[in-house]
Amino acid sequence: MKHFPAPGLPSPPAPLPQAGEGNIPALAGRGLHKRFRVKGAAQPTQALNDVTLAVPAASLSALVGPDGAGKTTLLRLAAGLMRADAGALHVLGIDVAQNPQAVQDRISYMPQRFGLYEDLSVQENLDLYADLHGVGRDERRERYARLMAMTDLGRFGTRLAGKLSGGMKQKLGLACTLVRSPDLLLLDEPTAGVDPLSRRELWSILRQLVDEARLSVIVSTAYLDEAERCAQVFVLHGGRLIAQGAPDAIRQQASGLCFVAAPPPGTAPRALQARLLDAPATIIDAAPQGGEVRFIRRPDADNAAVDALLDGVSAMPVPARLEDGFMVLLRGREAQAEVKLSAETNATTPSPQPLSREGRGASTPFLYGRLSQRTNAPLPPRGGGAGGEGEVALGEGHSHPNAPASPTPEIVIEVKDLVRKFGDFTAVASASFDVRRGEIFGLLGPNGAGKTTTFRMLCGLLPASSGFLQVAGVNLRTARAHARSKIGYVAQKFALYGNLSVGENLQFFGGAYGLRGSRLRERMQTVLAQFDLAGHEQATSGLLPGGFKQRLAMATGLLHEPEILFLDEPTSGIDPLARREFWRRITALAASGVTVIVTTHFMEEAEYCDRIVIQDAGRLLAIGTPEQVRAQAGGAADGRLSMEEAFIGIVMQGRASSRTAGQGAHA
Amino acid sequence: MTGPARNRFWQRLIALTRKETRQLIRDPGSIAIGVLLPIVLILLFGYGLSLDVKNAPMAVVLEDASPAAAQAVAGLQLTPYISPVPLASMREAEALMRDRKVDGIVRLPGDFSRRLAAGDATIQVIVHGADAAKANIILRYATGALTQDALRRADLAGGAALGGGIGQVSIEQRLWFNSANTSTWYLVPGLIALIMTLVGAFLTALVMAREWERGTLEALFVTPARPVEILLAKIIPYFIVGMAGLLLCLAAARFLFAVPMHGSLAAVVVSAMFYLLVAVGMGLVISSVTRNQFLASQLALILSFLPSLMLSGFLFDLRNVPTPINVIGHAVPATYFIELLRTLFLAGNVWSLVVRDCLILLVYAAVLLGIARVVTRKRLD
């Protein structure tokens, strides 16, 4: 499995399944196509486009890609739940289109929402699947003992599955697929929406299964760091398989191209990162990491250009990761798509850029350039940081709130002893912190930690039970409506009217915020330009691709020029490229003086924040810059903890201390 | 099917049925619809919805104060269907009538006794006509009550003193099959059909859709469970709840409303089983096609419950409706079940009708369950 296609080229055909014993691949597909008709859309969605792959047996394989890449469709085809429009798919040597039941008798499958019966108890769920798979009494007893040891579910036998936490549900879902030894285990995004601790436990269970029981496992995931633990990685993007092979082979794509650079003292890493990202001709990707900036240069970029960008900052080469290889592959594809598109438009239709995936891909490489040229014009220069050409972000970076030299900006959000109870359940217990103007402030925590509750109280959607809460100089407990005019809110789900056009949505929400006449028109023009939506005013919002929808949501949230922007899980489900683009915009926004409050479950995104808060079980466990939080987690002087490791460390510490406190109270 | 395969079939079916039963018991909504709603419907239809007229208030205006006049209206006091309200003037009576405080007026003009002696006395009976059916019934009762006195008088006079149509022959009215003419007797068999439609179609319309919505079906499909087993497991618990509803209704019919049972109880139970299969089949088809609980519940209401209520002859006799409605009504399975039940309850074992209607119900059940089986494929696309 070392073959590795050049970026953009179709993968070489996989070997056909052979009848020989032990030689049968777990899954072998050739030329798979699948289209869906989406309601209201003129064009059917191409979920899978000429996918050819072979997944070997007795190993752990990952299906990687952003939302909409085609992962779920491929797994459903393999499980016999759907039939391909074209192509052949053999699972365990059986033609699954011909005989789905034969495949379903031998495999186990966990769908995205775990497929649990929430009104049945843990034990009843397990018994149901054991009965369906015809597991005998004796076998069952031995099997259950092992599953309980593995998943730690034994304590919850009689609890209803619906009353379990997200992580426990995920483990129960997995246990239900393992009531007997399947010949192939398919897991569809088992770690989506599950906190890092539970994710880590799940992967160690899978590792163990493959090593000890020689199980064949295919896992789909949007997390590239998870795919790194697998023997094979299959990278899907826009319905196409863009790479398959061992993680090493994909990593190889970026080998020798990855560096880490420390920003000049007193500046935020994101300032340097923004500058690097804005030079797509030289840099493939840049992201803040551990207080430094990690970047990938283009193989064909000349050293002088890189040095000029770094502006005296020294860069250390680092080993490539899977994500780096993925970014290199993705950028390669985009360059190709762009060439293809421009050729097409020249030859056939000189029409405006279509809102297709190809179109989006083609526009992305130039996006950062356009954005940086514009940042000083459309963004209101409220923070007083209107610098020179494309320098706004960097200029503000120097007067960073954490930089000791500059005058400290005023406090815009002040929280003291904030408590929220639902009945006798305390969702948020005595939280205190403050946020300064122009800061990017992150709320992090596992599911059920209280971050959504905190977030909702901050933007005035939920009254606090007790405590002091002042937002933009207004006490939220007494003057909520007034405070609302100063804040913008972007919900996690697309909360605009899908059947209205882009322009109509902006008009409506502008009106709702009290904008009218020339003022409204002027603001609409500004946000349309700011979020690259100009020219798409007539497009129906609901049919826009994901990235566009999110930009429209942001544009709507900023129409009334709020001082504070609240973003709830803005990056969940969007691909790494779109996430970079998103954070680039946020960086520019913060530079212009807008305060940004953001929740995220991507731990590495905490690196973009000036300060973060980590919550668990309603308690505030850590607050400070990413550096301070890392230090609190006990990061050794040299061994840099990743944000995820720091997060896990802090949550574990917090849980351990609350447990000892609890024991002390009982004693 | 070989031995082990059959064993596995039963093991899976039992496991799935146990699961459905647990879910049914733990869902307060299902319990409310399956148990509480039948009880509410029985009480509502049994006591609240009555087509009978009892104690209808009627203004009695005696403009002639003679004993003969008083005697003429004495009959009104005796009938249980009318309660007379004596008034002094027509003006008052009209006011009450306008306010719908009384349903009618009986007026004896000032020259009543004089004209009675002359042999051409008239009594004016006015009835509020807003509710035509009720007006007719009241008119009939009032006329009947007033005629009593006239007949007696005619008897005394020994001749046709009053002239007109009333002779000395007493008219004895008689109703067949519902000899007390209590509408409860007529409604309760229909009510059984209605409740079984509700439990069968409405509850099962939710179950498949619920699994589609929660994504649990996806996991269930990728197991050795066969579609037939999944469907059977969904039918069994709801069939039992439906039969429990039947027992509840039969008990209420017997002990609460004292509806006579002229036919065979076994025939009632067997035909109810057939009808329940029809209802369950309809629910499963709706559920599998819509895959959405809200849509499924709306469709179940429109396609099964409302036709069973409005078009089945439950409220309106199908022979009296326009032909198109009559045709539609005869496409509704509840029509045959209600016909069957009324026959069995009130008329007795009319075997030709019982057998014919049972066969029709069986065909409906087979077709609907067949469709449910065909649309329940282990496929998401």
C-alpha cells in the first residue's frame, strides 16, 4: 500500500478482490459514483466521484475529510444501506450491491449518532444487539465482562442510554457493535462532538482491538491527528479520493517544507501567522502553535521570498505531520482546479464565478491577498489601529493586550461570581473573568462543561441565577435589550432564512437591528465586500456551500457594527482550508477593535485566542493566555504540550481535585 | 427454513419485540394515546355526544285560562323529552326563543275553549329550526304529547270531534334493532372502531418515523435482523394495546352504557383483530413512507382517523350522502368494521354480512401489510 498518486491525478486502480484465503481485502471499490438530489437545488450533489480504493483486512484504516467529502456515503455503501450509481464495491469479498444481507450478517456498523435506543438502558441496548447477532449465553457473559472492562460502562448498567454523557454514549455505541467479533467494523465519525478525553480513550480501545483481535476497522473522521494513528489513510475531498496510503506516505508530501518560527517578543503569534498566510505564492499554510507559528513553504518558493516574509525571525525546520501533507495535497488540487476553471471559462462561458466547490477552491488561494488589501478600508477603525497597507493586523498586534508595554485597553466584559442553575443542577458555578477590547477570548471545555450556558448568559440569551455581568458597559441583568444592540451573535447552526437570498437576509436582519435607508445600504455594501459575498446578493442562502453560509452569517452578525462578536462553535464541520480563512478574518476583526468571544472544540484553535477559559462540570478550571494555560497544565520547560494535551491535563487535574475534595467531605 | 435459522428468527423477533414493548411502556405519549385517550373518548362520546333529545325546554303560553286549555297541555308534563316552561304572554316566549332559552313554543290562543267546543280548536306549535334534526324530534314529541289529550277527548266524545287526521286508532310507533332508540347504542360500536383506528394507525405511524428520525434504524439495518422481523416486532406490541382498547370498550359498552349484545362475542373479537391489522398496516405504511414523525402523525390523522369518523357511517348514514361521498366512504375500511359491529351488537349474527365484511377487512390487511413490507427496505436511498 505504498502507491501514492500525484496530487490531482486519479488514483491507480485497486487490485480486484481475490478469492484466496486471507488475501481478501476488507473493502475493495472500483470507480464508485454516487449522486444525491438535494431538495430545492438545481444540481444534484456528487457525493462520490470515481472513487477507487482497497482497504486491507486486519488493520486500522481511516477515512479522512471535511464535512461533505463523501465519508458517510462511502461507509453507507459498504454497509449495504445505499447502492452506488456506478462502480463495484466488494466487502469481505462479497458484492454488497448484490447481497447486502450477507454483508450485514458479518459486519458491525456504528452510524454517526451512535444508533443507540435512548429509552433503553445500557444493558438492554447490549442485550438487544447480542440477541440480534445470535450471541450465545456463555459467550455473552465472557464478552460483556471484557466490554465493561474496556469501556468502564459497568457502573451504568441500568441507566438509560439517553442519560449518558456524549463520551459514554459513544463507548456504548462501540460496545454494541462489539457484542461479537465482526469481520469488519465500520465507525462513522465516532469522535464527532466528543471531548478530547473520550476521544483518546476510544482510540486506545480501537488500537487494542486491532492488535489483539486482528479486527478490521474502518473509521471516518474529520480530525487529521486521529488518522495519524491508523495503518492506512484514505483522504476524501469533495467526493474524490485525493490520496491513499500509510500516514507516512502522505506526511512525506510535506517533508522538508515545515518550519516553526517564534514571533518577535511582545507580539501575538497570530500576527506573524496572518502575514505568512497572506503570501500564498510562498507559503502553503501557517497556523499558530504553542506560542509560535508553524508554517509550510511552497517547494518551488525561493528562499529570499521566505526570508523577506519572516522579516528577521528565525525559523526551525520541524518534522512533517499528516495535516501538513494533507494541506500540500489540497493546495495542489486547488491550483489544478483553478487552471481547469479558467480554461473552461475562457472557452465556453465568461459567466460570473459559479458557487461550486471548484469555484470556491479556485478563489481561495487569492483570498488572503484580497483580504489584506482591504482590511484597512471596510473595517471600522474603532480600535484606533488603522495602520498602513495591509498592516492593520500586525500594527494592532503590537499593542496586544498581553504586551506589557502598551496601555491596557478597557474592559468590555466583566463577569463576577456568575452562577446558573437549572433546578438543582448547577450548570455554571461561580465564574469570574473579564475580557478587554480587541481581545479574542476562547471558551473551551468538554461537552456539558457549561461553556454554552456561559456563552448564552454573556450574549443575553439566558438570565443568570446570580452574580454580576456587565457587557459593553451595560449591566446585562438590568438592561438586556440595550446591551444586545452592542453585540453580534453567530449561532452554531445556520440561523438565517434559507429561502431568502443573501441580500434579503441582510436587509431583514439590518432592519431588525434598526438600520434603514442609505445607512443600511452602505453597511450592506461594506459587509458584502468584507466577506467576499459581493456579486452573490441574488443567491438563495440555503443553497450556498458551507463556507459561504458561514461568511453570510458573520456578515449578518456584523451589520450593526457591534463592539463584541459572539461565535458559537464557528468552525465545527468545515475543512482546514476554510478554518484558516475563518481565523484570518477573525484576526483582522480583532485588529479593528472588535472583541471576539468564541467557543470551539478544536483545541488547536485556542492558539488563535489571546486568552482562553477552560471549563469542566460547570467549574472554571483555568484562565489565561494559551502559554499560561500550558504552564498550568504542567508542561515541562522544553517539552511543549500541544493545546489538546494541556487541555486534557487540566481537566484531569480538575477532576482529581474535585474527587479528593468530595472524599474529604464524606470522611 | 432450517432448524437453526428458525431458532435465530425467533431469537431476533423476541429481542426486537421486547425492545418495542419497553419503548412503548417508557414513552408517556404512547401510553396517553393508547390507554388514556380511549377512556376519554368513551366518556366523551358516551355521555357528551348524544343525538337524543331529553328535557328540551318549551315555552307554554296559555292565553286561555280555562281548565280545558290546561288539560290540553298536561301531556307535556308527562313526557320525559320535554320540560314545559309556563309563560303568561307570547312576547315573553318569543324573547326566550330568540335567546335560545327554549327550543319551542306551545301556544293556546284565547278562544281555545270556545273553538274546542265548536270542534275546530287549534294549538300552535313553534319549534326553533336552527338544528333541523333536533327540531324535527322535538316537534314529533310535542305533537305526540299534545295528541294524547286530543285522543282522550275524542274518545270521550265518541267520535271524530276534532276532525282532521286523528281518528280513534292509536298509532303505535316501533323501532327495530335499537328499540330504545338510544343513540349511545348506535354510537358505541362505531366508537370501538374509532379507538382501534387511533391506537393502530396513529401509534404505529409514529414508531417507524421515530426510528428514522433518531438514526437508530441505520444501526438496526446493519445487523442480521430481517425487515420482516423488524415489522413484526413493531406490530405485536401495538396489536396487544389495540386489543386492550377493545376490551376496555366492550366492558364500557356492557356495564356503562348497557348496550345489548345480540350477536356472538367471538365474532366481534375476531373481526376486531382483522380490523386492527388493517389499522396497523396503514400506520406502518404511512410511517415508512414519510420517515418523519410530524408528517406521519398528520397523515395518520387525515388518512385514517378522520375518514373513520366522518365517512364511515359512524355519524352520518352513508345511504343519505351524495354518491361521490358514498363511494369514498365505501373505500374506508372502518365502514365495513362499523357495519359489522352494529350488526353484531344490535341485530345479531347475520352471517352472510359478517363473513363478507370480514373478508373485505382481511383483503385490506393483506394489501396494507404487503405494502409496508415492500417499502421497508434496508436502504437509506
